[in-house]
Amino acid sequence: MLVVCLLTALLITGCASQQDEGEEGPVQMQFDVNRELLGDSVRVAASNIGFSPPKNWQPLPDNVFEEAFRHITRFDAEDDIFSITPVYIFLHQQNGSALVVSEIITENSDAFTGESIHAFRSRVSDRFENQDIQEADFLKEDIHIYQYIIQKEDTVNFKLLFQNRDNKIFQFDYVVPHAVYLSESKAIESSIGSIHLY
């Protein structure tokens, strides 16, 4: 049940130092990637996306993943604009931090700009009403990432949204209890910095 409760709190992200400040459009972000803080490299099947989760964030066993998958998709069932399909879920068993990697399905993934970004922003605002939400977009190398940071009473939620080379939309959700945020922040930055496209 701890896993399910954590996964209902999915929210949005970004951290790292900024480059080329003052230029128009999204800026390049540079991430401090410490490989000693990361787990094994993962390649998302058929998506040409690679990343490493934070160290000690382990993939859920299949039976627990299936339970979380059903819960997330049921929680999302009433959304008529976006549907979420979890692909990977990682959990730090000791401190409750989680990473959920999902594919987002829309009616027209190729048009994930303008109107659909506005719709996604509205979706986040509606789901996390009265929460502190910060948003921005930036470039990580050749990936245009939309980020949201959502502060709740007991967790910090980081959400990254971007397209792969086939215009499929992916969402990375890092959910971290406030009590361990400082100790996990460098590992999360390293994990975000490890995201790349093949």
C-alpha cells in the first residue's frame, strides 16, 4: 500500500545550472552527473531512451508493479486528453522515494506544443490544486524538457515531460519525501542528467 500511496502523488521537475542566460527560447541546462550516485543503466524498450535511476532505487517486483500499474491507470481513466502507461517503477525501500517512467498517449503526439502543453499544464493544476507548483522548460542537449516541481506537505514531486525521436511522449516522475530530499537531491540531479536519446 505504501507504493500505491506514493504513486498517486506524481508531480513535476528540473534542477541544475543554467547556461546561456538571457537568450530567447529554452536554455541549455547542465547537470552535475555523479555516476557513483546512480544505479545500472536502463534502456526503455522500443523507445530509444536511456537513463540510470538513483542508486538503491530498485525496480519493483513484477507482482507489485502490476498492482501499481492498475492503480495508476485506474486513477487516470477519467482523463480524456492524456492516458498514462507506466513502463518502469523504481523504489527506495528504506526512505520511500520513487521514480515512475511512463509513456503518455495523446490523440496527436506530433502536436505536443502550444495547445496540448497548455492542456497538460491545466491537468497538473487541477490535480494538485492549492499546491505549490513551479514550472519551466529547458534543453538538455537535444531534448526539450518541460518541467514541473510540486511541493506537497510531505513530498517533493519532480516531473519531466519530453518526446523521443519518434515523437512519443515520456514522463519521468521523481517523488521524494521532504525528510530525505537533501540526501537524495544530488542522486536525482545525476539521474536526470543521465537521460539521453539514442
